[in-house]
Amino acid sequence: MLIAFSVTPIGVGDSVGDAVAEAVRVVRASGLPNRTDAMFTTIEGEWDEVMAVVKQAVDAVAAVAPRVSLSLKADVRPGVTGALTAKVEHIERVLNQP
């Protein structure tokens, strides 16, 4: 499955980058395939392992913020692996066709 999520610390002032970096640090340390962009971090894995990483990321932000907002989107496709890169590769192939 793919989980795209965004963790937003609330009550820490205008700059939230340091707190968000702690969440991304947790994701990267998980060893699961992942990608971070300006809006979301996406993780690929099995349900329990992915949700555990999301919880750890939220906990890391909650350690430095009095309140945390979590947005989450999931693509649940049992038995499918490599979707994190395959979906983008497919779009690029289509775009590069004459």
C-alpha cells in the first residue's frame, strides 16, 4: 500500500520546518520506500508497518508541538509492490510518447 501523509505542528510559531524534518527523519529511518515533496511524504509497505511509521512521525512532531494535524491518503492494493515509482514511471512514458 501507499500512504501519503502530511504532519503539521500547531502552536510552534510560523516556522514548522524543523518539526516536520523530525517526522521525515523517522520515515527515512524506517527503511521503507519513501518520497518527500513540498506537500506530502509517501511511504510504501504493508498496512501495519506503514501505519506504525505514520504514528512514530506524528509522535516525533508531538514531542515539540502542543498540537498536531495529520492529513492522510491511502492506496490499498494487496500484493502490489513498487507502486511508489511505477506510477510515476508510467506517466513519464505516456508523456514521452510522440
